[in-house]
Amino acid sequence: MSEPVTPLVKGLFITLRYLFQKKVTVQYPEQKRTYPERFRGRHQLTRHADGSERCVGCELCAQACPSGAIRVVAAENDPDHPHSPGERYGATYEVNMIRCIFCGFCQEACPTGAVVLTPFNELAEYRRDPLTYEKPRLLVPRKEEAR
Ligand code: SF4
Ligand code: SF4
């Protein structure tokens, strides 16, 4: 066999060999992968069992974030209608998903377990604006709101 033909035959043989092996390509979005248990995706602000917000607006998550993706503005709780059990709550909470590198430092830094990274990872958008997630989008609804 002449020199230029040998690599071609080798290449075809490799193709033939892989043709009968188990496919690794996932037909997304019809098929979805199962991610590891500790996979870090979209953020969520959680609530206590009584429905109050866990976030007390301490800004530790924003301080821990290496990419400056979090903005928190705290406010004093109204004693008659508190949002959280603390004196303050996170009045504004934003995560810029374009900046976020999903390192999980915010979750680790949070003293109340308010911010968690969920396995949800379908975050693609056509425009930049919707990629700044604001508090209403991040906060889990109360049980009665979720119905
Ligand atoms: S996961 Fe990391 S980069 Fe993303 S907001 Fe949290 S600390 Fe910042
Ligand atoms: S999410 Fe946690 S760390 Fe961030 S401001 Fe709220 S309580 Fe503090």
C-alpha cells in the first residue's frame, strides 16, 4: 500500500471501530445528563420552616465572592412584620450570572444557610440583562405562594 493511503485506511478503521461502541453524545435538550450530587448551578435564597427569610443581609457572601458577582443591600426589619428572624434582612439581593464562576464560596460563607447553589444549570439567555438575578427570582416562594 502506498504511503498516502495508509493513514486514510487507519482513519477509516478507527471510525469503524467507534461506530459500534456505546455513544457518548447526549442529545440535549431531549436527553439530560445526571450531574454529580455536589454540582453547583443556579443560586437560590432559602427560607426557614416558618416561611421567614434566612438571609439577614450580612453581606458575607458578597465579601467572599471572588468575582464580585453578588450585591446585597440590607435593611432594618419592621418588628411587627419582620422578613427574617434577625434585626436586618437582605432588602436587595442580586447575583450577576455572567460574572459568577460557580465556585460556591458564597454558600460556604453564609452563616444562616440562606444562599445555596442548586443543580439547575439551564441559564442561557439571548440578552445580558436577564442574567442579573434579582431577589424575587432567587428567593424560594412561600409554601402558600408555590401552590
Ligand atoms: S458561586 Fe462563587 S462566583 Fe458565583 S456568586 Fe457565589 S462566590 Fe461568587
Ligand atoms: S445570603 Fe447569607 S451571607 Fe449573604 S447576606 Fe444573606 S445571610 Fe449574609
